[in-house]
Amino acid sequence: MTRLIPSEHELHAYIDDRLDPVRRAEVQAWLVANPQEAARVEAWRNDARRLRAALAGFGEVPGPAQLDLRQVQRRLHQRRQRRLASAAALLLALGLGGLGGWQARQATLFAGLLPMEDAVQAHRLFAGGTALDVQASDLVQLQDWLTRHFDRVGQLPDLSGYGLRPVGARLLSNEEGAAALLVFQDGRGERVSLFLRSPGERYGPMPSGQRTDGGLEARYWSHGAYNFALVSGADDARGEAVRRALGVSL
Amino acid sequence: MHDLDEQQWRELLQRLRRFALWLCRDSGSADDLVQATVERALSRSHQRHEAADLRAWLFTILYRLFLDAKRRERLHARWLAWFGRSQEEASGGETESIVQAQADLQVFARLSTEQRALLLLVSVEGLSYKEAAQALDIPIGTVMSRLSRARATLRDLTEGNPAPPALRRLK
């Protein structure tokens, strides 16, 4: 048996179990004969052990924020398809400025999975809060604002018959240009939103329909130059009637 | 990557996140880093990887992305300085509180990022020296000398007698 003194590197390889069996045995024998070195190696090994113990469980994700492979893949696929479009959306979002623009960008990130998904997202993000571009308590004001940004839109109907009054509106962006969220509220604080945007390559004119999404009901349709969606609470009985009133008037 | 069952996938993510946390020292950035890693890996999944070296490959991607982000951050800091704003100190809240709670981790946290990364890969994740060299994009000789320095430093810090770096033996 050769008694070559192991190099420092070999001692580390010994700890990490990266030596071939023959050399390993030799180093082990050498350590037995050199207790001082053995103590040094044992201390390193202990440090590694303690580190492993201290880090066990470290990095476990709290809550449900687990990455889902399929979801990531779907997102990747979508992202490839609209990388260019997103760049434009980002510019627009930056143009809108500040946090609002960023949130709007967030809203567009989720868009495109389901019909008018962005409408539902926009409603979630903005309808409840006060982060609206304009506060408009009367219809004329809101109509002015709307016409200024969307020149081919029709007339907003008076929804006071359903107990709904205008609260305000917010300009948003998505991949294909501007979108808007108009928020209405009834006497009990219940809010519904009208969302509209231009149809484009990704969002062509679409058949009318509706779907429920986490306690919200989205009713959507295309008319003239725009796609519309009415987002209300899923249990809001006025939904269908309001949707028809909007459909006739806009 | 698609051959992994849910348990394996979860465990792998946890390992990546742990590595990322020790690099970034901030859970938000760490999560972003893990996510970016997985996305990058998926977009290159045509490069076939056996389950065994999948881990090493993912660590490699993650570390590259981390370095890229660092570089951008420095650039960003220069821009901020240019506009007369000082760089905001990253607080790293979550990691910091965990670290404070454990003496062993406190010591570990005082190592340099490079040393931490290497010890994590070798001692904790069990990567081979060759895999670690690939992941960190350094020669295997550097892995060995860095490992030996990292362990010596860890030892010194643990015993509470940190040797001044200038006096430490160069290997």
C-alpha cells in the first residue's frame, strides 16, 4: 500500500466521496495515522453535515405558488407568438405611466386564454378600487371620455333603471391597442364593468357568449368596431338585461 | 423534464429555489430566477437530459441567468447613479429572518456568493466536481481551490476567529 500523503484536494474529495475506492482506503488509513489532519477533515465534514441539516426544507414554497410545467409551457408558447405585440403593449403601458401602466401590463399578460379573459382581469384589478383615470358620476361625462378615446363607439345607455350609476373609467392597453374599462355601481356598492377594445388579429370579432369565472360572469359580444364584455357578479340578476341594453345602444 | 412525477418535480423546484435564494437573498428575485430557469429549460428541452444530469443542467441555467441578472443590475445601478440616484439596498427580508434564526446559516451567509454557490452544489446538492464546474462555468482546478478556501473560511467563521483574508494561505 502506497502511503503517499494525500493532497488538500484529495482530502476534500474524500469528504465528498469522490475518490476511487482504492485511494479512498489509502486516505482513510493515512488519516488514522494522522489524527490532527483527521480532526481537520472531520470538522469540514461536520460543517457540510450541519449545512445540509440547516438547509433541509429551506426554499420550500409556502402556499400554492407552485410552478406548473404545463402552464409554463403554454405561456411560453403564447409568449413566442406575441413577443412583438407585447413590446408594443409595454410601450403603451409605459406611456400610460406609473403603476397603473404596469398593472395594465399585468392584465394583458393574462389575456388570451379565454374569451375576454382580459376583461375579467381588468375588472378584478380596477373595478373595485379607486385607481381610475376619470371619476365620472354622470353619463355625459363618461360618454365624452369614451368618445375621445374610441371614436367609433355608440352611445352609452342610461343604466339607472337598473340602479347603476357611472363611477369612472380607465384606459388600458393590450397587445393590439387601447382598451377601456367603464365602471358602474349600484346603491349597495355592487359594481359592474363594461370593457371594450378593438378586435385585431388575435381577438377577431367573436360570437356572443358568456362564461363564469371565479364568481364573475362575463358576457361578451362584438359590435361595429369593437369587442365588448360586461363583467358582473355571477349572481347579479341584472346581468342579462344590462347586457341587452348595452348591446342595443352601443 | 416531462417524465418527472409531481413529487420529483416539486422536490426539484425546491432545490432550485433554495439555490436561487442563496444567490439572490430575496425571495421575490429567487422566484423570478427559478421561473426563468424553468422557462429557459423548457424552451430548450430538445436538448435531451437524463434524470440524473437534469438537475446539474438546471443549476447551470439558473446560475447563468443569475450572473446575467447581476450584470444587468450593475448596469442599472450605473444608470441610476448617472441620474443622481443612489442604489437601493436590497433588503432580502424573508431569507434574512431565516438566516438570523440559525447560527449555522448566519455563518454560511457571510461567505462570498461564489463560495456559497459552490458549497451548495457540492455539499448540499451532491453534484460532482465536474458538474459543479460546468454549472459555475469555471475550470475544475478552480472548483477545487475555491472549495478548499470556502471550507476553510466556513471553519474559521464557525470557530469565531476569522482570519484576515490577506493573511490566508493561497492555494
